[in-house]
Amino acid sequence: MSVTASFDLLLRGGRVICPASGVDGIKDVAIRGGKIAAVAADILPTSAKEVVDVGGKLVLPGLIDTHAHVYQYVSGRFGMNPDMVGVQSGVTTLVDQGGPSCMTLPGFRHFIAERSASRVYAFLSAYLVGGLEGHYYPQLYSPEGVDIDATVKAATANLDIVRGIKAHAEIGGFARWGIRVIEMAAEIGKRADLPVYVHFGQLWGLPESGANGEDADTILTRVIPLLREGDVLAHPFTRHPGGFVNREGEVHPVIQAALDRGLKVDVGHGSHFSYRLAKKAIAAGIIPTTLGADIHGYNTHVPAPAGTPDQHEDEENHPFAGQAKFSLVQAMSSMMALGLSLEQVVPMVTSNPAKMLGRSGEIGALKVGMDADVSVLNEQNGRFVLKDNEKNEVIAERLLQPAFCLRAGTRFDAVAPILPQAVAA
């Protein structure tokens, strides 16, 4: 190899797709000093110290998971190891949704964001308690558990890692406290000038007193007027009451109106993802903006920390129940199996989330001078079974699986034990 090599690494001969740059074709990607140095066809192999043949693979901007739960240990069984769901799963950037609060953000910065190989941001919890044990105890999430001033102060003082606010609009909370909590969360987002990411679909069981006059199917209609352009509606394809598809099996007409005025949609795949309802929503023209995996300790199989809850009271039907293994890359395959094209799906995990985070100049693209965050995926053609937790199955004719990624030029192979395996039809 030449001693005057211009580049540290050359990814040679893959299909490079970069929506932000308008690039889609067989090209080489050259890395120098942890940065993207060139994206072009037929870069001389002798110009690099190391050459990796990625022929037949997809070479994408580093994937961005917009719905992660990685406040490990602090959030009990719920929080995953960030690098397991990040770089070891082919994903370079994670957005923790509601793990840290204004009280626990310093710990999140020190122990998670600063120590992970993966790039980690947070949507700060609107609640003082944050995501402890995955919102397991509903009594901690009342309006009395929200401090607007403290949360705005924490968010605006930490904008390098805090890129939004996380809140919930679902029947379990509405039956207890009405709409007040989401009104407070919307105020936090407005004052901090950050997007609010709103969980829809039942999270908590009803109190003993029942629904108290609340109706899950009216929550969307009441909440959307509180939200601003750029705010995010999450879990459009949830199998739980209160999602985009009502109990009559119809997509709420308010959704298209919300999209028309600039609200965004994040899949937030998770264990509550339903192929049955996703087909209906997509057929109605609801195309997600971003695609978060929503992997956590209750919906994937990892050892639980000692002393954390074994199960919820109703193990079969609780909202966290999850048997079908999934990942961000598998969620990309799910979207394609539902009829979306690869060219539609790639922006959902690259350029679109970069815009959502206000970081388009730093991540989500393969542009010269940007950090060399790159995800390399294998693409298999055939017939593969994808299954959700309603036991619905779809057949994917193209299956994507992570091969490796580069995080600022450093290679990480896709070795996470949580990654699903291909199941042939």
C-alpha cells in the first residue's frame, strides 16, 4: 500500500444512497481523519490505507434511531445498553425518548451521552420522574409531577444533547388527569422552542374508577390543536386504543390536516406495532416522517437487573408485551414489506431525523467534511416472514440487515445479540 495514501479508509463499490445530497448510485466513500473526504465513482484503491469491498451492499448515512430507551440502569429494566441498540446494531445515532428529566439529565450526559460510542441525544421528559422503569407507575405522571420552569431551564441549558420534549397523550392518563399534562408539555416545548414528541396509544391501564368520561378515540382530536409545526405524533400504527386508527377501523381525518400544517409522524415501532393497522394508515396516505425502533428492556430479551419487575399484572395484554424481535433496520424492512420503496424509507432514518433534531449540518448525510457516520447494510432478496405481536405476518421480498457501521470513522460490526435473524417464508 502506498505510503502517501490520501485516505485512511475506502468503502468501495456499494450502492450509496444519500437523500440530503441527492446521491443514489454505485460509488466509493473515502474517509480521512474520521471525516467524509470524498464520495465519487472509481476512487483509486491505492489512495487509501485500507480498502473494504462493499459491493452488493447499501452504504447509507449513519442511521438515526428517533425512539430509543438507553438510560441504562437508571431507568431500571427499561433502559438498554446504548451501544447494543446503537453501533452494534448498525445505528450511529440514538434519540432517547423521555428517559432523563430535568433532575436526572446531568447523569444522562455523564454516564450515557459522553461515554457511549454511539452518538446520543435526548428528548427530555416533561415529567420530573422521567422514564424511570419505563413509566411503570402511572401515579408519578400527574400534573403535580410536571415543573414547566425547571424543565425549560434544563432543556435550554443543554441544547447540545436535548433536542426535544417527550410527553404522552393516552387514555390511562386522560382518565386520571384529563388533558392538563399534555397542555403543560406543549407549553414546555413552546417556551424551549423544541419539538414535542407525543406518545399516542394506551400506555397505562384505566384507574379503578374507569375512563371517567374520557374516550380514547377523541384524544388525537383534542391534542393536535395544542401542537406546533415540527411537533411529532408517535406510534401511528399502534395496536392499542387511541392511535391513528379508531375503533371503527378508520384513520382519523384530523391526521391529514395535522400533517398539512407541518406536524410530523414517527413510527416508534416497538412491540405495539401492528401490520394490520399500518396497512390501513398507509393506504390512507399516512407516510411516516421518521422511523424509530422503540426497543427497551420490556420488549426485547436481555437480562433484567436484579429486583426489577418481572412482569406487569396482565402479562398477556400489557402494553409492553413483546415476542417478535425487531430492530431499526428490521423496521425499514417492515416499511418496504408494506409497500413503501427503499427510496422512501432511507430518508426516514437519515435526512428526516437530522432535520427533526436540527442537526442537518452534522448528521444524516454523506457530505465532505461531516463526521464519517456511515451504515452499511446487507440486502437479501427472497421471501422472508415478518411478524408482529398480534401474530400478523407479512412477506418481505427484500430484507435488510446491518453489516457494520462507522462512527466518526471507527468501525463497529453488527454483533448485537438482540438483532433478529432472517426467517424464510
